[in-house]
Amino acid sequence: MKLSTVIIFCSLVLGVSTEGWGTFLREAAQGAKDMWRAYSDMREANYIGADKYFHARGNYDAAQRGPGGAWAAKVISDAREQSQRVTDLFKHGNSGHGVEDSRADQRANQWGRSGKDPNHFRPEGLPDKY
């Protein structure tokens, strides 16, 4: 499939006009950076019980960029959860291990993307830096 066909198809699906592509792509790139920053902060904090907060925060920050940021947050969140399911399948077989945690992560992702306060998931004692 030619790139031009893909771009036209995506324009129709996403409702992005030709003039809006630059803005959409800029928002998507900024949203991806927001998601990376939340992930990096989560790894740095290494704080038990804080993962849902960082999921919500990354999605919230990205979605605040606009439609491109919200799109990037959804794509990244979905890909991360799908890769986690595959990893769990290889580690634990078809036991369903981690399915509920993945669903909880996705609820936190959607919470943040919808513009709700990520601090809803903030665990007590997490340093103010985050």
C-alpha cells in the first residue's frame, strides 16, 4: 500500500485535515515524550503501588497536547499492555496471570486520557518530585 493511501485513510479515520497534519504530528511527538517521561519517572521512583499513577499521569499529560497527543498515548498504552500480555503468556503459560493488572493499567490510562486528575491514583508517600 502506498504511503499516500495510508495518509488519506488515516485522515479519514482520525478526522485530520491536510492543514492539521503538522499540528497532529507535533502533538503526537510531544505526547510520546510525555509518555516516556512518565515511564522514566516510574522507573526512577521505583515506588511500590505507584504504577497506576504514572500510567494515568503519562496519558493525562499526552492528551493535554491535543488529539495527536491523545492518539499517541492510546497507541503507546495499548502496545505496552499487549506486549505485557505476551510476556506474561510466555512466563506463565495461559494462566491469565496479570490480566486483571493489565485491565487496571488500562483503566488508569483511560482515566488520564479523559482529562481526569491522575492524582486519584497517587499513592501516599510518593515524593512530591513526581
